[in-house]
Amino acid sequence: MRTKIASRAGLSLFELVIAIALIVGIAGVYFLVGNPAGQLAASRNTKRQLDLQTIMNSVRQNIADQPNEQFACAAGPLPTSSTRMANASGSYNIAPCLIPTYMFNMPFDPNSPNTHYQSNTDYDTGYFVMQNASTGQVTLSAPAAELGKTIQLIR
């Protein structure tokens, strides 16, 4: 008499539960150690810093190009109190003074609601600008910075 040995195909329920538990455990360790949300917030903060540097370089180039060493803009001199850079009422319309002569487009905050740049007549950077009247220092700031950071550039 011959007996057939049944070949085993597939996974048992126990093996499947162990595999899922391992995957969940590895994913949990990744989220605890890797902190992807924190890393994304840190990368957005880095973009904000780079955006402010780009805008500041353009503002400084504009000032350097003027014989009186004052910022030249149809919107008038830089504001002496912190003012949002946007094409909206109560904001400082800086884009036409910088684009296309000093920049190709206007950077904007990567995570603030309603920030965008479509054109010099349709934009909101989410960033703020001011110039100290007594020292002439220009201050740019990103108020939507994350992780409790203050992002500000003064020159």
C-alpha cells in the first residue's frame, strides 16, 4: 500500500499573523525613529530659509543698482513695519520690482494656505518684509515656520 504525502501549499494562518506582526512592528519603529512628519516640516523650514535668501539677494541687488542706494519700486519704499509681500490690499506689492530683472518667479511659503505665485498681479508669498528706518536694515520673515522655529533674515 502506498500512501500519498500531501504537499503543503500556501501559508498557514499562524504564519500569516506572524508576517503581519513583523511588518507592523518594523513600520512602528520607523515612525518612532524616522519621524517622517518632523523631517517634512524641517525640509519645509529649509525651503523657507532659502526663499528668504533668494528674495533678500534680489532686494540687495535692486538697492545696489540705484544711485541713491535706496530700494526702487513702483509700490514705494520698503515698509517700516512688517508687511506681507502680496498683491492684495494692505500688502506690499514687491514682485513687479524684482521680476524678471532679479528673479524668474516669486518664491512662496510651501505650507501656508492661499500662498501662490501665478504672475506679478496674482501672488501671495506668505512672507513679510520691513526696513528699519534708522539703520536701513531689511528684515524678511516667514511667520508660518514649523517645529517652533523662527525664520528671519536681516541684512
